[in-house]
Amino acid sequence: RFPVIIDCDPGVDDTAALLLASRMDELDIRGITTVAGNVGVDKTTANAIKVRHAMGEDIPIFMGADRPMFRDPVTAEKFHGEDGFGDVIYPKEISDNEIGEEKAWDAIYRIAKECNGELIVIAVGPMTNLGIALSKYKDLPQLIKRIVIMGGAAIGGNITPSAEFNIYVDPEAADMLFCCGVPVYMCGLDVTLKAYMTPEEIEEIGALGSFQAKLFRDVLQGGLKKYLGWGYKGVALHDPVAVLYAVDDSIFETHHVGIRVETKGLLTLGKTVTDLLSDKQMEHNAYIVTNVNREAFLEKVKSLMSKF
Ligand code: BDR
Ligand code: CA
């Protein structure tokens, strides 16, 4: 099994990603680290505790940064609800609401050491915790096998015309990832907008009947309405793409490319600049995921959710 840390800001699609991750036999989830992003870190941590309960597993949660490394916070309540949980009331009483005492970046380093170079970090929120970890622990890159992120895009953005939310919120931290020497696999909007679920497909998950399947459906409902309003066929499962990709890339299209993050641009702050389509090449430090077999992706989502 792959030892992984899931660094996240739940978040409605983060919630979907965690639920799916917990049913993947290939994953050994060593920790969930939380960060400020969609909402403040107190709320993303409270949401992670709810999702851990739904996952039915005893996974340690470590709280991370309450703000980006060098900038003011940017949040996304409009999409994720005031509570970051789609304003869905969690249906059960939670008795275990403990979290680890370590900060997220210290836990990432300790767990990476324990995993002897095998750790995969899946980061589906702003990359602040990893940025801090890389600044604090200079030998961390040698201890991580790969980093799979949801963030960025070769195409345009969603929070600005140029930038995707997770990268825009903390562009300096994101650029540290791309420069640290660990292979970074970027599941950005190029692929995640293609990994969407229509209203009928979301209902099919809810109809599986478990409370986790209904939770998956309910947290995605608010976002679904927004995507339909924007003219899409369904809601993009951004963060689940990174989790599924980390285990099996066979249903995705990937290219070895150069990627850096714009940290100064006036119109392009937070843009992930790539040489995917350019004849002027950059150092090939990363992988960009550009496509998915949506039918196969949905099959996997459904079969994982039916394990609850
Ligand atoms: C990303 O931003 C967040 O709002 C989502 O959870 C996802 O990680 C999509 O741009
Ligand atoms: Ca997220």
C-alpha cells in the first residue's frame, strides 16, 4: 500500500476526495493535514473531523496554516458554503474530535521520515503547509517520493482569468513545490473540469443508500447548481481527481513538462506557467495531467462509494 498524507481544506470536493480515499485499498492514509483555503483553518479542521468520522477510520488530523505564507487569506464561501461543508448538517453525533498536537508541517516531516522515501503527498488545498515544511526542513525533498496536487492549469483559471484557486491563494508556496526537486503531478483545471458529474450521476451515488453516499451527494449539491448555472454539464470533482490519479494514472493523459508559478504578475498572479504548448522549453520538473476517461473515472467513483 502507498503511504500518503492528504493535505486539504474541506471543502466540498475535498470531502468527496477523502471519502473516496478511505475506500481505496491501495492507500495507507498516514495523516490528514488541514489548511486555510476554502474557509478558515478552524472550519476546514472541523470539517476534516466530520469526514474522518464518515470514513470510519482512525486517521490522525494535524492542523496547519491559518493563512498563506506571505499574503492575506482568500476564501471561497460562495462556493463551499459559510461552513465550508456546503452548509450541510452532518447527520451523526461525533465522539472522537481529537486532533494531533503537532503542526501540519512537523507531522509531514516526521511521517516522511518514517516512510523511508516512500511517502506520497496528495495536496488538494493551497500549498501553504508544504511550503512551510520545505522552508523548515531542508532535507524534506529527499524523503518524499512524489507530490500529486489539485491545482493550477495550463488553460485559464477559475478564481481569476489566469489562476486556479489553490495556487492563487498561496502562489509562493506552490512555486516552492515546483522548485523543490520532488516530481510534482499537477491535476489542474485542464483535467478536473473534464471529470464532472451530472445531476443524474450524483443522484446515482446518493441512491447507493449509505449515509456516506448521501453525504457525498449532499455536499456536492450546492456546487452542482453553480456549475449548471455557469453552463457546465455537471460539477467538477476537482480534488477526487488527484486522489484517484495518485493510485492509478492509467485512465489519465499525462505530459512531462516544465511548470513554474507566476508570483508577481499584475493580471496573472498565481498562473501555472507551462511549456506544454510552447516550442520554448523550460526545465522539465513536473507532470501535467490533461485528460481523463470520464466514463472510467465515474465507474471508479461509483464502485468506491458502493463500498460504504
Ligand atoms: C480547488 O479549489 C477549491 O475550492 C476546491 O476544493 C479545489 O481544491 C478547485 O479550484
Ligand atoms: Ca480543496
